[in-house]
Amino acid sequence: MKRTYLGEFEELVLLTVAILKEKAYGVAIADELQDQTGRSANISAVHAALHRLEEKGMLASHLGEATAERGGRRKRLFVVTALGATTLSEIKEMRNRLWNAIGATTLIPTTI
């Protein structure tokens, strides 16, 4: 299987969709990103990342029910697909291998 690479922001968005489960939609994802990372996320950037991840097959979406607080508009809800879950697992394994290869004392500051 060909490996699909993700940028940092795409990875964060994919992880956030996994956190939110069935409640993952644009604004909720941006809010959760802010809560988890301390970084504000532009809603347009979130929507662009969601679109890219859906095109790559890592997310699937559907329209939820219309709600009064949204003026009768429906939310587009996202879920992580099997490919998205596999990709996140592979990324986690790769990062863990790299961290383990560093060793406990490597990151201790030294003077030259």
C-alpha cells in the first residue's frame, strides 16, 4: 500500500475528528484544536484540511439534521475512515520509533 503523507495541520485535524467522534464539524473542530493545542485555527483552514482529508479517503462526511440554533441549516459531520485510522496509527508508531531512537539523555542541553 502506498503511504500517504500528512502535513502537521492535517494530522491535527484528523486527530481532532477522532476525538470528537460523531460531533465533529467545522466549528467544533476549530474549537477543539484551540483547546488541545492553544493555537487558534482559522475556520477556512479547517474546512480546507477537512476537504483534503476527505479527498484522500481518510475522512467521510454526511449532513446532520437541521437545527434551530443554526437557522435551520444542517452541519456537515465528519468521521475518521479505516484508512484515516490506519494512517494515524502508522504516524504514531513512526513518531514513537523516532523518540525511542533519541534516547533519554540526548535532549539534555549541553554547552559547547
